[in-house]
Amino acid sequence: MIKVLIAVESRFKLRADPKVKQSTAFGLMQVTGTTRDDLKGKRKKDHVLLRDFYWDLEKEDLADAVVSIAAGIRWLSYKYTSIRN
């Protein structure tokens, strides 16, 4: 699933910019600025599951393939868990 997501989102380009000009998405997993804020804990709205796992990411950090994939998987895990609850 992750490999397919990367193929669709960035075509495996490490520094992929978003397809939509106004978007803040970047990297293999096209992590947005809003998602980075959520992972940092900046947005306090119902993010109880992320509370113990805050991650201070800047856009430049997503140029690292491991960081980009880990951030994308962390976000997908959070979304999956929140849907199941």
C-alpha cells in the first residue's frame, strides 16, 4: 500500500512538489504543512492519539526518504485509528 501511495503521490521523486500550486505538500509521501503541524502538536483539535508521538518536522526534513515515509505512515496510522474509534 505504501509503495502504491508513493507512486501515485510523487512518482518516486524524492523532492516532489505538489500537483496543485496552492498546496504545501512535499516529498515522497506529499506530507502537507497542516499534517506537519498536526504531527508537531500545533493544532490541538482532537489529536489525543498523537499526543505521545509529536514530531517536529520542517518541509526540508521531508527531502529525506526515510523521514518522508515515516511521517506519511505515522499520519496514515493516526487516521486509520481515528476512523476505527
